[in-house]
Amino acid sequence: MPGLVGTILTMTMLIFTALSVTREIERGTMESLLSMPITPVEVMIGKILPYVLVGFIQAALIIGIGALLFGVPIEGSLTLLALLSTLFITTNLAVGYTFSTIVQNQLQAMQMSMMFFLPSILLSGFMFPFAGMPVWAQYVGECLPLTHYVRIVRAIMLKGATLQNLQYDTLALLTLMLVAMVIAVTRFRRTLD
């Protein structure tokens, strides 16, 4: 159940962002948006923020249903879980935004999102034990946001872990988010030129 939160969020957040930005570029509304006196970073933040709220509501619903209907315990802090879930949501949105700067149309955006989503499910420790995977698969898995979030959500919900216990995975998520945002802003400027 805890891993399901991350899986659903990964799928929806990637697709939402990749499709919405690509749709605007296809329709030509992005040009009118960019003719305003705002920077590409402000455009990205404006595109990502509404989806952070949507993702947060999704996460709350899934965790609430898990706790109420299936009796999944929540041993740790709900505040910490909410903060780190927001970080995970933002990371996935940044990755989706990066995809939208690479692709040409919505079909390619959907395909790229699926190509990212499938390895995330298989190599994150959601379906198979992470420690039982080959070393190369573990290295690839460490580069995926879902791997770190699955560890975080399981540790908080089932073990009552604190931020001190989750420093590595939190820093990894933060790093992945920053890398995705830098790539997205850099590529976005290049595609506009």
C-alpha cells in the first residue's frame, strides 16, 4: 500500500505536466504566454504549482483510504510525510516538464512518460526487493525518484522514521528535482530560440 502512493503519483504527475505543456506549445498559446514580461523559470513554476496541489490531494486520498479501509498503520509524522510527498510530487512534475521540452507532440510526451514510468516501477523496489536486484539495476534505480519515495513512505508509515533517518533519500529527491528543473529551464530557453 505505501508504495502504491508513489506509483500512482509518478504516473499521473509525469503525464499531467508533459501533456499540458506540450499541448500549449502545439496550440500556440505558449508563445502568447511567453510574450509577457516573465522568465522561463516563472513559467515553469506557474505550470507546476497547480499540479502540486492536485498531487497532494491524490496522496492524501490514497493514504487516507489505505489507513481507513485497509488498516495500514501510520506510525510516523503526517507532517513529515506531507512535506516529503510534496518534494516527490515536485520532482516528478519537474521530470515531466523536462520531457515536454524534449518532445515535439503529445504522443511523444505520452510515450516518453511511459518509458520513464515502467523502469520506475520495476527498479524502485515497489515490485521486487531492491536488495535482490543486480548491482547495475540498483544503480539505475538510485537515479529514479520513485525508489527514494518508496523508501521514505514505507519508513514513515510502517517504522515511524524521522527526517534524520531519511536524510539520504530526501537529499537524493532534492538533487533529482534540481537537476530536472535545470535541464527543463535550459532546454526550454533553447527551444524558444
